[in-house]
Amino acid sequence: DTGVSQDPRHKITKRGQNVTFRCDPISEHNRLYWYRQTLGQGPEFLTYFQNEAQLEKSRLLSDRFSAERPKGSFSTLEIQRTEQGDSAMYLCASSSRDSMPEYTDTQYFGPGTRLTVL
Amino acid sequence: AQSVTQPDIHITVSEGASLELRCNYSYGATPYLFWYVQSPGQGLQLLLKYFSGDTLVQGIKGFEAEFKRSQSSFNLRKPSVHWRDAAEYFCAVGLNDMRFGAGTRLTVKP
């Protein structure tokens, strides 16, 4: 178990550029989540996938944000036409939906990608 | 709508002293509650979780939390704090779309 990995760890970009972040979940986990964390705040949920299906995307911050998980393994989060307000830590988490009647999902987080928009 | 409030932004305790971090939640049904810890440069690490059953939950690193439905609280405790416990602590509620509190930063004095 190598944990959740994210790439890159840091990204500096100029306003108006597009950026893409990658997340590799724990290998046996079928659910994958994206969060944003700004300074002094807790993580804010953006979207999540079960396998390749995106089950919730209404909380994506704007139509500039999109996420994919084409083969149900790794996922990418893209931000188009970045703005200075997009500067934040972007966190990925994964979990395994247990088949037991009682929910036992627990999200395990990656180290995050810190985005700075100049 | 589900939400979490952590009333204390910053807490300072002496090493060896006891610790209690407060968490109040708002949730329409039986809540799924979590405490995570985040150290500088580290990812969020799960300390403990409550889904159902015994309201006193034991976690890693000597932490425990008690679910009190009547008070809508899920406070985190540790009987004796170590300097390594200095970090940011987050309470969260929900499952698929977890809501996090703003966090409590813990400073440990020698």
C-alpha cells in the first residue's frame, strides 16, 4: 500500500493559463475525491468518482473546473483560464466502498498539489 | 445542510497536559464523524471516526473522541499531549462529500 499520490506537488502558473493535476489513488480503492483547501480553512469538497463515473460535480467551483477518471484508476483535475483566486492546495483522497450493509468508507488523503497563480 | 464548527482557532497546551478540541456539527440524520490531523507539509491523516455504536471512539496516537447527540458534539481528547502532537486538527462530517471545520491549530509548549 503506497498511499495516495499526487503530481505535481507544486505548480506555479500565470493567470489565464490552464493547469492539470493528477491523482493516483490507493490501488484497491474504487472511490476518488477532490478537495480544495485555502489558507486557514478546512478542505472544501469539489467532486468524486466511483470507478469511472463522476457521481457528484455540482460543487465544482465554476465551469472552469473539470475532472476525469477515464479508466477508473487515476484522475485528473483541470482548471482552465486560471485566476489568482484559484491559488490553493488541491487535495485528492480515495476510499473503498465496503459491500457490507453498514457504511465503512474512510477517505485517505494524498499530500496535495499547491497551486500558485501569479 | 451539514456543517461543522470548530470554535477554537488556536489552542496552546503544555507538554504532558490534557487536551480537548471542540467540534459541533449540524447534520440531518445519523452523522458520520471524523477527526483528521494535518502537519506542515503532510497530508491529512485520519485519527478516528464514528459511524455508530459505542459513543466513545478510540483512535491512533492515543486520541479518543466522544459523540454526544444531545449536544451535537464530537470532541477530541488526549490525556497527555506530546510535542509531536503540534499540528492542525480538523473535524469533518459526512461521507461522500465531507464537510470540514476550519480547523484548530495546536501549539505545544515545552
